[in-house]
Amino acid sequence: MQEILQQIKTLVTKSVQNHECDSIALSGGLDSSILASCVDRKTAAFVLIAKDFTSTDLVHAQLAAKLHDLKLDIITADVDCLLSAAENTIKILGVFNPIEIRNNIVVYLTMKAAKESGFKSMMTGDGADELFAGYNFFKKMSTKDLEKDLERIWDVMHFPSRAISKSIGISLHTPFLDDDVSEYAKKIPPEFKVHDEKGTKYGKWIIRKAFENDLPTSIVWRDKSAMQDGSGTSGLTSFLDGMITDSAFAKKSRHYAEKEQVILSSKESLYYYELYRKYFDVPHAIAKSDFKCPYCNYSLKLGSHFCRMCGSFPI
């Protein structure tokens, strides 16, 4: 066990320090805080907070930045800014999946702010959840099912930050996805990734333990929080639900189901779909395959459990 812990710490630290990066997306979650603890050069940090909705990231990001002597730039975004960013995110990613949009609004605005401030590169914690079993649904699985699902995810994992960084014109750095780190992480037994700590089951247990002495307890054992929740962009769901009337949703969702073979499950989905259709064709016309999402008819890989286009899960 001690050998694994030391090797993880060594590989991640080396990977971070090999990246000549001038900024970091620092949410104050475990992954970005680990990266911040490994930085050995002058680096700026950015955190995005929704001005009009409840968010939880700020205090953790401030703590991580202070501990590691990073200058933290706090980006606050009101509803109009978030909705504008949603449209730009949809244009870049070509999907209307609400979860992906709410999460990647954060990525878009953070990278945009860094670029506008003159920074040329940004480091993110992409890959840690996939490699070390960080998502909350992993905690409900048996060890055998966890191992199987991780292997499936490694084959299909994608990171929208790549397309967003390219569109904005800022270089993306993802130390957890470097070969030395990712290949070692894949060899770690799944029971060390999801494990009990003082009576509570945690994902990413092994990497939490590896950096336990480098970060505050409030960060090391912080529950997994999606970007949309930590930043507050999840508040867009209720905002759009109140903005679109029931009658408008019923009429439009019926139209899209009949004319475009797209079933929209929420007012938020409707809002994003109409933005999507300003720039892209109907989902069923984009690619052809025998295996399609039952809700939007977008082509899927055989065996997929999730539709990246509309966000339907499980399929």
C-alpha cells in the first residue's frame, strides 16, 4: 500500500511540474487542489462562481490558493453571462445535453477569462474521476462491476475541455492524463479506488490518501461535486423551468418529437435544443448507425449507456 501511495504522489507531482503552464482552473475540489499542491512555478488560478445561484466552490478554492501561494482570480457570472456562455458552449461542442452544458459553461468562462487576462495555458484536473473512480455512482458498485465499468469508461472517455481550449485559443494541460500517470492508475486494484474511510465510502480513495498530508481535511475528504454544483450553474435548471411556460413547452416539445424525432424531457433541454438547432442539423441526420439513442435518435456506439448528444442515461 505505501509503495502505491508513494508512486502515485511521485508520478502526479512529476507530471504537473513537467507542464510549463501559467494558469490553473482551481475549483477547490480534490483534483484541482492536488494539482495546485504540486505546482513549482508562478501560476495564476481561476475559479468561476455563478452570481445569482448557490455555489460551494469559492471557500475551498480560496483555501487551496492561499495554502499554495497562488493568486486567485474569482470570476462571477450573472444569468445573462451564463446563458450567453451556454450558447457558445453548444456551438463548440455540438450537443444539447444539459449536464454537459452546465458543466462546460464553467470550463468555457474560466478559459475565456484566463485568455483575456493574457494567459497562454491552463491546467485542469481532467481524467482523475475516470482513472481513480471519482464519480458517485461508482460507490454503489461491487468490486467486479466497478472494474468492468472503469475499463468501459477508459475506452469511451472524452474531455470537452479539449475542444473548448482549441476554440478559445489557450493551451490545455491535463497532468492526470499523461501516460505515466494514467497507465499506472489503470493498474491499481479497484478496491483501492472505492474504499471505506472511517465508516464512509469514498471514490478516489487511493489518491486522497496519497495527498492526505498535503491538503486540508476539508478538501481531501470533500464529497465529489460536479462543476455545475460547485460553481452554481446547476441553478440554470430551475431558472429556465420558470422562464418557459408549460403551454410553450408542451407545444414545442410535441413539434420536435413529431418533426425532428427528438424527445425533450425538460424545459432546459428545450432551451438548449433550440440553441443547438441554430447551428446544427437534427441529430438523426448527423451520423448513421444501427444503434441510436431512443430519445434523440443520435448515433451511438454499440454498448453505450449514455447519449452525449441529449444526455439520456441509462440507455
